[in-house]
Amino acid sequence: MTPLKQPENNTQVPIIAESLSKELSAPPDMETLMQYKPENVPESLMLLQFAVSWGTMEYQYGHNLSKLASAFADVSAADVASVVNRYLTEDRRMTLVLTPRASE
């Protein structure tokens, strides 16, 4: 996490944020989607998978989907550094230890 504390180390953030924003803004172009279809997968299955995925996202986020897309578009490297410095600190660090129960 230490590198993420410095905005200059977060050069990929604007690219990823823009990509997520576009992904949430509108469904992808169907022609483009079909260009990446594996050979052994029927077109109808690709369309079904896309419809279920997009429909689930619409159901989950509803009217907030466009707001979420806009919010992602505005994320900067400095924003990521700020969040890391505020929330991902050593004093907030937790460790989870899972111990199996003894067999009865």
C-alpha cells in the first residue's frame, strides 16, 4: 500500500477511472462485443450473458448508475492517495486468523 500513498505512483488511475466510467455509462457496442466472441460460443449465448450482466447492473444501481459513472470519471491519482492515507493506515490494519474447529 505504501506506493499508493503518493499521487505520482498512481499514474494508471485516470485511465482506469475513465474506462470504468465508460463501462457504466452505456452498454458496449454489440458489433465490438461480437468481435471478441470466442469461436466455440454461440452468438445467442454471448447476447444472453451480456443481457443478464447489464440487467443485473441496472437492477443493482438503478437511477444511480449514471451518477456512479460520473463519479468514476472524476477520480484522480490524488484522490486515490488521499483515500489510502486516510483509511488504509497501519493503525486501522487488521489481521484475520482462521482456526479450524477441533473434530468432535
